[in-house]
Amino acid sequence: MNDVKKFLDSAKRYFKRSDTFLLALCLLSTVYGMVMISSAIRYTGSLRSLYVQIGALVIGLFLYFLFSLVDIDILASRWRFLTVVGLLLILSLQWLGDTRGGNKAWIRFAGIGIQPAEFVKISFIITMAYLMSKYKEAGTLDRPLSIIALGALLMAHFGLIVVVSGDTGSALVYLFVFIVMIFSAGIKLYWAAGGAAFLILLAPYIWYYFLTDNYRTRILAIFIPSQIDPTGQGVTWQTNLTKIAIATGGAFGRGLYKGPQTQAGYIPLQSSDFIFSVAGEEFGVVGCAAVVLLLTAITVRCVYVGLRSQSRLGALCCIGIAAMVAFQMLENIGMCIGVAPVIGLTLPFFSYGGSSIVTLYAAMGIVSGIKMRPRPVMFLR
């Protein structure tokens, strides 16, 4: 009896100190996403994707509680080990990767797919937060050697993902997270200007030699769709279908399981990359607004916890996680409404994808753990 009482007291203290508001937002988003996934796969007659999503949620919740109890300082001090393991995971795609949809981004066994680039986002954010905070505290963040070291780590992840798996979408998440984190760390503006100038000079090379024809046409289709795809049956086909689905939903949608395109299975990858079209067609503007508000609230909450963190390391981890969620939200919704190229990024918490769900909940566990640790007296003053 005493053991039960101790457990209940410990659980009570945990939930009082942890970020239950953030957890509630994540769970609400995931459940809403599962409802949309169930609609998107209904025409197949199989609920396998939904079962996988539920299983991923269970694992994700376990990791949420685990990471919330782990001291981020101890974890970050192993950044070399985290980086090596992360890069080896990505490199393993060269031999173990399964090519689907043009990308060799998954390792599959027993019918289950694992996407290493998703999991490695956690180690990448922790490593960058640790190094940036150390450089800033030492007053060396703006020194060339520090910039070179940080840039080399970024390019190791970015380049390896693109070269080995061809998953430019995931690689862009790393780039965006890095940019937001280094600005938040307090880098001088002259480095930002230099970086922008470098990218401008590098742009022609990237365009002609780095991007494939497929990616170039996807980007051009945003600006000149009538010239790139005059029939609307090529590279703009998926986006055109999603725009029609969202537009026909009206203010309140056609109703759950009543969307014509959703129930007919017209839109490829509707349960993952184009889940936002289900919200638009079956729940209308109200449903779309709910998705945006929930993801915005999660992003803002991460930033809020970071700003109130006891350390620069904790703050940068929260900012990096917020940037990850924000970029994927903007890119995914943008490609569904035709203002961003289709690059295969999932909508956080809503899209079908076990690796994504597990990674997101682990990341939110880190944010919750940072909130649980009290601020030093000098910060409280």
C-alpha cells in the first residue's frame, strides 16, 4: 500500500513539474491526425497504417517521459558519441536503405520502415545547442574556427542525407534548424551577411549541378505552372488535387468520411505528405485553422520554455525543436496549397509516419525536461 502511495505521489510531483500543457497539445494534435488518417485510408479497407501510428504513439510517449527525466547537460556532454552514431545511421542507408518515391530514406524489416534522418534530428539539435552555448560562453562563437566547426557538422549531416538518400526535404530541415539556432545563439550579423552572399554565389552551382531535374521542375512549377506543366497532369498534379480538395471543403467541410477525393483515394500519399487536404475537404476552413493553431501553439510553447530556461543550452535546444516543427508545418502546408515545392515532408503530429511521431515526442520530452529544472537565482531576480 505504501509503495502504491509513493508511486502516486511521485507521479503527482512529476506531472506538476513537467509541461502537461505541451503534452496535451501534442496528444490532441496526434489524435486529430489519427482521425484524418483513418479517413484517408478508409478506401483501402485496411487499418494497418492506423495501428502503426498508434504503436508509434505508445513508443513516443515512453520516450517523452524518458527524455523528460534525462538531464540535457549530461546528454549533451556526449555530443561526439551522438554525432558519430547519427552519421553512421544515415550512412547505413547506403547498404540497407530501401528506395521508394525516389528516395533511399528508409530501412525496412518485418514490414516496418525506419527513417534514420528523423531520429538524427534529436542528436543534431543537442550537439549544435551544446557547441553554440559553449562557444558563446567562451566568447568565441564569432571566431572563424568556431564557424568552420559548426558549418562542417552541418554539411556532414546535410551532405550525407542528400548524397546517400537523396532526401533533400529532410536535409532542408537541418539547414533551417541550424540557421535559426545560430541566430538565436547571438552570432554577429556580418557572418549572416557573409553566409547570404556565399549562398547567392553558390546558387547557380546548386541549381545546375546539385538539384535534380525533378526538384528544379518542382520549384519552377510554383512560379510558372502553365509553362512547366501546361496539362496539369505532371509535376503539379498532386498539388492541383489537394487545392481542389481544400477549396471544395468550404467553411465547415463535407464531413468526416464524406470527402469525395479523400474517400476515392485520388490523392497519392494523402495519409502522410498530403494529410492537410483531408482536413480541408472534410473539416473545411475550421479544420485547417485548428491544425495551424495547434502546431503554432506547440511551436510557441517550445520557444516559451526555452526563453525561461535555466541555461543557454536548454534555450537553444527548445529553439531548435521549435524551428523543426515550424519549418515542417510551413513547408507541408505550403506544398498542399501550391506555394512551396513538393519535397516529401510530413505534417508534424498529424501525418502518418512512425519515425516522425517517435522523434517528435522524444523532442517534446526534452522540452518538458528543460521546463522541469528550476531556474538559477540570478535568472529569477
